[in-house]
Amino acid sequence: MFNKRVRIKEVLEGDLLNREITVMGWVRTFRNNQFIALNDGSTNSNLQVVLELGKFDESLLKRITTGAALKITGILVASLGKGQKVELKAQKAEVLGDSDAEKFPLQPKKHSLEFLREIAHLRFRTNTFGAIFRIRHSLAFAIHQFFNQKGFVYLHSPIITASDAEGAGETFHVTSFDLENPTKNEDGSINYKEDFFGKPTNLTVSGQLEAELAALALGDVYTFGPTFRAENSNTARHLAEFWMIEPEMAFSDLEDDMNLAEEFIKYIIKYILENNREDLDFLATRLTEEEKQKPQNERSEMRLIEKLEFVTNNDFERLTYTEAIEILKNSAANKKKKFQYPVDKWGIDLQSEHERYLVEKHFKKPVILINYPKEIKAFYMRQNDDGKTVAAMDILAPGIGEIVGGSQREERLDVLEKRMREMNIPVEEMNWYLDTRRFGTVPHAGFGLGFERLMLFVTGMTNIRDVIPFPRFPKNAEF
RNA sequence: UCCUCCCUAGCUCAGUUGGUUAGAGCAUCUGACUGUUAAUCAGAGGGUCGCUGGUUCAAGUCCAGCGGGGGGAGCCA
């Protein structure tokens, strides 16, 4: 067997002192022709490997360059140096894979995130991205664990769908036609009947409608998978391919929905605070260093770990859209005309600057806004008795804005159909969805949470392209 | 898609009112040193100044178009 190695995480944390062990990893730095900082991805920390002077061939030492892969067998001893507790005194050293130092783009120095984004296939080899993707794994695991503990069923909603009815955004078309020469009708239009699915299809923009179908049979379900939007959004908060978590609960109202969302966010953040402390500490330090470049008033008030602990330890602020409008309308910022979009009347959609004011200036904590005007929300949200608002809720987080969007769903068939007609949604095509309201409809609610937005919040990173391994965005599908 | 800033060595950046042979730090290479921690010291190599066109005696520098990137906005998760 080739892989008889000990992971560096275990070497550093375990009880292996004075034992002979074999490690494998990649060279981060090689100092003094003696000291190798070796990293194998199991932890943010490197293992110091010591090559005794004169014991190894000059030809081997020359091949130990930044990025090279090594297999080292030696004795783990207490370190003679100050930077680490233990070090591996090498007996055998083997280069598994060479790395030409003149060509390897990563150097033992700081690199900009913009540069690393252009070499996304190699950025896993850096401390920052190692930490990010270990945290991403932990978050995904914690999400499944949370829902599993609560008795939710993990639903695999389809990637390819024929419905674009939710209106969540522009879709990517799916076809097996030769785009240069599609089958056409006599009038020149494309003949979708001859296409693979016999009708126009697209990549999913949301699994919610399918989750509702399942929830009205299985009770509580959640989806966790990729979604695709062909929006021409060029921002640090949008991707064309991103992952969403969408729980859906039967026999539940808006308050149940809010409670679930808040408990969920606190649970998964607590999980990584307990399980990814080293990586979080590294990212926290990175963030603090980065913010030293910024003017005082743009720096965060809390350090990353503090912020995460604050979120797990404090209740989210809950208020209605109407209350939020009043706060904004009467705010000093609004009166001094500091907002680019002044808040003058009920019914306006909240802009980024308004959300940021509420979360970062007024409440200084996550905020749940409920009961939005029906005109600015989706057709499936349940209408409140006032006739003006719907039972929607958005959770706004410091630094990133909307992180969760959810609602109690309209379970009354007549009300739902009426609303669909008002909003020009093809009722006939949605019969499969409406059947849930025809046969044993019940109050139900759910929400959608953007996984990468959650990653931004948790890691303190500011560009969404840095928290997904291979980002997809307009004019870019590298790797 | 809109606004705005940027694109000079492998990376991060200087480059004066347009003017001789385009610089620095880090990285890389060579040598020295050898318990280092982003090692240190000495030396060397490394450039289509994003691309295309224009103005000019002369363009890294000015103008236009295109491409790429950052920040902000819209759409949203």
C-alpha cells in the first residue's frame, strides 16, 4: 500500500512524539537547506521537517522547491527551534513530484486575491484557500447534521426543469439540439417537440416549488444543491452557479419559519466555531490585517470570531417592513439626505444602503424583516389579512445584506390562482404545483439561503468568487 | 447592464510638464553562511509598458475603440 502516511493534523495534535512516522505533502518553504515547511491540506499549520546537513544528496536538496510534493519518513521530536512544538527529523526523503520554482506561480510571499482568482486551480495550495474550503466542507456537513437531527428529509430537486414560472431570474437553456442547426417548424421557429425533452427546458433557478410538493407529503424537507441564474450580475455577491439550501415545512407558519432560520444559522455557526477554530483564527487575522489598509470608519467594529459568537449568542431583531420604513424615514441619514434613494413612502423596495443602515447602524445585529408589500414579492407568498402585505421574511446580515429569503406559502387555491393571474403567471402550466392546493392543502412555509453568502459571512471574505472552488460568472467559466 | 478607478518584470508597485539605455521591493537563479521561522549577506538574469489604431519630430505618458480586473449600483441568494 502506498498511502501509509500520518496526516499532519494528527502529527501536530496527536501523541506521536519519538515515534517513526511517514508524512506526505507539499513544500511551502525550504529554508537554510535544512528546514522544510510541509503542508498536506489536513490543517492550516505546516510541519517542520528537518534535513540534517550533509546527510542528504545535493541533487535531492535541489529538487526541494516551493510546491514540490514530498514523502518524508523520520522521527517526530520536540523542536529545537522556537516556532513550533514538534518537528520531524528526516531519515528518508523522497520527491514524489517536482515543481519548477521558476514556473510555479505561487511564491513564498503574499499574493493578492485577484491574482489567486486567476489561478484558481492552484489557489487551494495557499493558507487562505485551504482554510476557506475546509470551512466550506464543515458548513455543508453541519447543514446536513442540523436537518437530520430535526427529522428533515434531504430532497434532491431536479437540476433540469421545464418550469421558469417562479420568475427568480434568467435561465440557462438546456437542449441537445445542434445550436448551429436546430430542428425548426415550417414558420421558422424552433421545434422543441423534437428536442431531447420534447419541450423547452432550463437549468433550475430554485428547488422551492419541488420542495413544496415533497413537504406536503413528507412533512419537513430540505434541498441543498446547485442553482443557476443567467443574470448579467457583475458583483462581489452574485454567481451564475451557486448553492442553495431550501427547507420547506408543512403545518407551519411564518413564525415557525423565522424560528427555524434563526436556529439553523446559529447552529451551523456554532458548529464551525467548535470544529474549525484554527482556520477561523487564521481568517480572522487575515481580515484584521487587510482592514488595517482601510480608513478607520470602514473597518468592522468586531473581529470575525467575536462577530460569529455575537450572532450565536443574541436574538435576531424581528420587525415588520412597515416598522423598518418608519425607522428609515425618521433616521438622521434620511433627513440629511445621505441616502442615494430617499425613503419617502410605504411600498418602496429596500435598497442595499437601507438594509445596511438597519443592520450595521441601527440594530447592529442580524435583522429579520417580515410582512413586505405584496407588489414587491413573489406570487406564492401568503397574503395577509390586510390585503396589502404578504407573509414574507428576509434575514439581513451585517456586511452582506440579504442572506435568507423566505415566506409562508399561499395554501388557499382560489387566492393563489387569483394572484397568479394578476402577475401573469401561466396557471395551466403550473397545474402540478396547484394540485398540492387541490388535494389536502395545509399551511406551510420555507426559505432559501445562499450557501456562498453564508460562506462570506462566516469567513469574512468579501468576494463571493473566493468562497466557491470554481466560480462561474459572466464571461468566465475557467477550469 | 450602468457609474467609477485600474492594467508597466513571475508578484506588488514607482515612473515628473510627452524627451536619451523603463526602475524598486519581493520571487527566481548563482555563490557564501548554516537551528531557520516571509532566514540572512553578495551578485546575476528577467520587459511586445493589456491589444489595436490615432495625434506628434518623439508616446509607458495624450486621444479613440476593444479586452481584462477592482470598487460601487441594479437584478437577487
